[in-house]
Amino acid sequence: MTRGLLLALLLGLAACSTPEPPRPAPRPAPVAAKPTPKPAWVPRKVVADGREVAASRVTVAAGDSLSRIAQRTGTGVGALAAENNLSAPFTLRPGQVIRIPAGRYHSVKPGETGITIAQAYGVRWSTVVTANRLSPPYTLEVADVLRLPAKQVVATMTLEERAKAYTLDIDDLITGSEPAAPARPVATATASAPRPPAPKPVAEPAAFTGRFVWPLEGRILSSFGAKPAGRYNDGINIKANAGTPIKAAADGIVAYAGDGIAGFGGLVLLKHGDGWVTAYAHAEELLVARGDTVKRGDLIARAGATGSVDEPQLHFEIRRGRTPVNPVPLLPKSAS
């Protein structure tokens, strides 16, 4: 073996015996973000073309029903039931006197919502709910007839009262932001022309899974309940860094994702079934859209300082129906 060949062999063996430098530990996989939500559904603009009806009385005739009286007088079944303190199934007897309440009566059209109807007539959505005896889940149906205050009544309202019609809260969004459901089909002798599909209300899950988790980990800045100066916190406010992932507290369906309430900024509402709803406010980024199905722990938004707060945080609410409840007893002792 030549001297040169021997030297090359020795160098090769030395290289093979040299230990490799340590490799860097793999980085943890980032939290998977949902794609940017599709554009929010925009409710149909409402034209305040309701029929003005004067107060009157009707005597029930043989074969009359509340719906027939409503059709004959241009009013709505809910308004007549509320005015006359009637309960389903609204059984009437001949000779009974039914009071017809005065007001403007609006026929609900595809794509309209309770909130947009109320605002078109200059009143609060809660006023419409009471006047028409609407009940959970407060979903309107196309061709429903709603009673709204008469023009004369609205004209006497103060500027403050009129402004309240355009001031929304979470309860308004929960009960009045859904598009009217398609009218129940009525059998006819001739086929009607096909209609373009209208947006449908978000279907609430059939049942609640029964357990909530913390949407993020952080110190509670403001607890649930009464505050100084007559204020009240319907949830809890949790301190967070800007961009902190906000996760769904339970399985559910996105009922709302937007910034329609100025004080709350970026807001997500989830329906969980059995009347349970959670709210997540002050988000700087919304990562879900109306109608999305989410699982407990899914990323739905990122914390921020939007709305009426000056530091990043999450305003979190749990509601049963229209009633906010203290979230803390319903959550685990810690977020971990």
C-alpha cells in the first residue's frame, strides 16, 4: 500500500468516527388557525311599509279562528293574543269580543331580521318581542305579521328613546339577528315559480354537552355582577396579551361573528343547545363565520382591545336563554 493511499484511508476513518453535531429540537407545531371567514351575511333592507290599523273590536262568528280574524283585520296572531291575553291553541267561542290593537302591521319578507325591522320603524327589538308575544327561539317566519307602534306614537318619542332603537346589546343579537325562516308550504292547485334561496336561521344544536372550559387563561379583571355607578357586568373580563388565542368554551354553532355592537368590538356568539349561549368580545381578529360548527377548544378568535376597552382582554359571557349567569361556577377551577 502506498503512503498516499494509507494517509487517505486514515483520514476517512477519522471522519467516520467524528461525532455529528447535535441537531436542534423540533419546534412545537403552531396552533392551527381557521381560514379567514367568508363575508358576513347582510340582512335585507327593510322598508317601513306596514299597514296602519286603528283600534277596534270584532265579535267572533261561528267558524272564526284567531288567524282568520288576523287576516280579515290586517293584524297578526301574536299581537291579537297579547292584546286579548289569549294562550295557545287560541280557542274562541261565537259572540266573544276580540280587541284589535292599533298600530302598523308589517309583513315579514325573506332576508329580514327582527332587529332590522324594529330599526326601520324606530323602536327597540324588545318592544316588538313584547307586543307580538314572541317566544324562544324568537325566529320569525316569512309572511308573519308583526305589530309595530303607530306613526303617531313614534312621533311623540324623545330623541333618547329613538336612539335606543339603534343601540344593540347581546340579547338583541341572540334573539333578533336571524333571517326569517321560509314560510310553511301551502298546498295550491297550480305550481308556483321557483324562488331564489333565502338565508336560513342558524339551527341550534339539539342538546348541550354539559361542560364548559375556559376560553383562555388569564387574571380576571372584572367579575360578574353589580359594579359602582349602577353598572352591571353580565360576564367576566379576562386579561390577555394581544393576539392570544380565544377558544370555544363548548361544542356549538356560530350564531354571530362581527362588530355590530360598538362597545364590544369584535364579537362571537356561540349557540350550544338547550338555550345555552356563550359570548366572546373585544377580539382583534375573528376566525369563524356565522353558521360554522365548532368543537370545545377550537380556535375562534384572537384577543384584543377593540370596543370600549383600553387594554387587551376577553369579555366572556354564559347565558341561559336571555339570562346571563355567572360563568365561574360553570368552569373548571383552572384553565389548564
